[in-house]
Amino acid sequence: MSTLQDASQLQLDRLRRAWRGSALPGFLRWWGNELAPLVPVRWRSAFAGGQRWYVVERVAEGWRLRRAGEGGSLVDVADVDPPEHRAGLLAHALAEADPADRRVALVLPATQVLRRRLVLPLAARDNLRQVVGFDLDRQTPFRAEDIHYGVRELQETAAEGRFVAELAATPRATLDPLLDELVALGIHPDRVDVGQGEALAGVDLLPPARAPRRVDRRRRLNAALAAAIVLLVFAAMAAWLHNRNVALETMTATVESMRADAQRVSALRQRLTESAGASGFLARKKTESPSILPVLDELTHRLPDDTWLERFTLNATGQLGFQGQSPQAARLIDALKGARTIGEPSFQGTIQSDPTSGKERFYMQAKAVMPKQEAVNAHEAR
């Protein structure tokens, strides 16, 4: 389990270095400073947050507590006061900050700390503290087990393949009693630093074993909220995709229904076209084909009363043929001349006498003549 923790911590350290080395933090700070004056003061105080550092340092007659970056002290406690009184004063002074944001740094005088500048290969960046720890006997006049040390990377240029770091070390005999006394007063420092005017030098000599274990509930809450936001985003995307799929399925079903209706309409249109074509064909055939009634009507009126027909044919081409008996068959040609619906009358074969009736048997052919539609209509009107 410790191996996994070390690997994860190593990866986090790499990410922190990459973040600090990028231009994004500086840009965000500049952007925030530019936007801050645009926000009302009440809102700025309401939304203000982040770590608030306090400095506790040993003085001749006790302890002094002040805000980091400020010279004036918040409270001074003397060694002659009872421990409960001193602890109460310090706790009351620190109560102005939220416990989740409050950070306390124990500041040592520069005379009690050995600081050295180191030039190391880039490969040492991934595990800087451990690498420097192996070389403490050479870099300091103390043994490694007799000191507390801290190391940090400096933002200085170095030769290619190397970087600059700073080592700070102080004897355990100096630091441990101070940490024990602060713990007795109810203060657990988050770091041990070196004074640099009113600010901090930025090097941490606090032993990892004595670092306070903080549970950042707001960070956990923010992480939970971020996870909830991600889940809600995915849920919204899933709902959107589901709605799109439902709409697509509905549209597909509608299109299929409309396609079936269109196919039925197309089939009906085809049937209508075919029926119209058939009816038109029949109408044309009826118009083009000779009508038998006008021919029979005129033939009846033009043939003599003593003439009768035994056979009558009229085909689709208008070829007319009729057979019958008449006392004087030869005169039938003259009777049919000038007929409106019968043209080109002629005998087919010879005229023969019928011994039974005493009349002449004949067979004639003619051409049925279709009158114009206007004439037919006028005739029907009469």
C-alpha cells in the first residue's frame, strides 16, 4: 500500500511542478486581480477564501503570533503565564480564521538554520527530498539523524540537464523542543520556515512525521460536487441522446407510414391511369369503329319493301356484307347510291334465282362510312 501511495505522491508532485512551471497560474492571478475591483466589496468579502497563514515565533520571554506578511503581532504570550492561559490567548487570536483555511508556520531565526544552494541533475526532481537526504553528511557538518531538513527547487537558470535547489537544515535539538512546546499550547504547525523580513523564505523544515493530518471537508465537498456535475452532464447528454433516438424512431415510423400511404396512392394512381387508358381505348375504339345502328337504319329505309335480308355482317374495319333475296336485285345498287353510311356497294359473286321464292338471291359488299361527330349529333337531335 505504501508503494502505491509513494507512486501517487510522486505523480502529484510532478503535476504540481508542471502547474507551477506553466504560465497559467500567473495568468489566473493577473486575471483575478483585474476582475476583483469589478466585484462589490460585500461580495468579495463573502466569497473570499483560501489559506490564511499565521506566523508563530519564539521571542525572549515567550511566543509571538502575527499574520504572515504583517509586522504587527496579534498576541504575545509570556512564559510566566500558566499554559492554559497562553493556549487560550493563542486560540482566541487564531479563531478569526476558519479552521479549514488556517495555517500556522513556525519561523526560526536565520542564525539557527543552515542554507545551501545545490545544483542537481534533472533526474533528482522526481524524488528531491530523498536524493538530498542521501547526501546530507557531505552537504552539512551534521549527521543525517541529528538534523531536520527541507529542500526546495529554485526558479534559477542552470546548465543544461541540471536545476538549482536550496537545502535548509537545523539541529533536532533546536527544533524538537519548540514543536513540543507548541503542541502543548494547542498549536500544530503546518510548516517550519525561515524568517525573511516579514515574509517567509519558502523552505519547509517540518519533519513529515510531525506534519498535521488535515481533512479538507470543503475539498471533499467540492470533489463530490464536481463528480455530481460530471454525472449530471453525462445524464443530460444521455437524456438528450435518448430523446433524439426517440424522436428519430418516431420520425422513422411516421416516414414509414407515409411511405406506405404514398405507395398505396401510387398504386391507386397507377390503377386509375390504367383504367383511364382502358376507358379511353374503348372510347377510341367505339369512336373509330362503325356503328351498326345507323347502317341498319339507313339500309332498312333504302332497301325496297319486297326485299329482305338473310345475313348481315359488319366487322371492325367497317367492311359490310349482307345477303338476301329481292325481286330485282340489280336495282339495289341504285337504291344504295347516295347513302350516308353505306359506300361503295357491289355484288359479290353472281345473282341467282331462288326456285322456292321466285326471287333473286344476292350477296353484296359495301363499306360502312362513319359520319362526322357533328353530323351524328345533329341527326340525333332531329
